[in-house]
Amino acid sequence: MDEPAFDFERAVQDVVDSLPDRFRAAISNVEIVVEDEPPPGSRLLGLYQGIPLTKRTHWYAFALPDKISIYRGPIERLCGGDFNRLQAEVRHVVLHELAHHFGISDERLLEIDRY
């Protein structure tokens, strides 16, 4: 019997749902979407576009929502169909991009061994 297809949208939502309440409540004006592929020529697994919480001022009130894109194709290719690895990689990418929303840079993620 074939294994069911991996549900990226559900996996992403499960990561968000698993966050402690205080972090989930702090996610503000951000849309998280699953897209098939990153922009042409890039090798991204995910991308945060927006203004991190730590950089927002009173002028932010009229801003469009931030966007976190999780790219299905590159993650599937990286994981080679391994269901457990897919779950772990989706979790890692979602948390990485959410870290940017909270104002944590790639450099800081490297420093704390979370890149």
C-alpha cells in the first residue's frame, strides 16, 4: 500500500501550532504560504519578506502583511521522499523564517547553532 502524499500545508500549520502560546500570539501581520518553487535562479528553501517585529515603528500600521514562503520543490528534492526528513526539514525552514520575522538574523542563527 502506498504512503499518503506529504501534505506541506498541514506540515507548515503543524509547526506554527506547535509554537508556545507566547510566540504564536506574537506573530503579527504575516502570511505563511507554500509555493512550488523559489524565484528563478535562487536556491532557497524558504523566504521571509517584510519588516521584522524588532524594526517596526508606529508607521508600520499601514503596511501590507509580511510574507513567509516555504518552497515545496527544493525541500522535496533535498529530502528524496523520506517522510521523516521532510517533516524535520519543513519544521526547520518554517522556524528559520519565523526567526527572521522576530528579528533574528542569519548571523545570529549561526551563532546560536540554529541555522
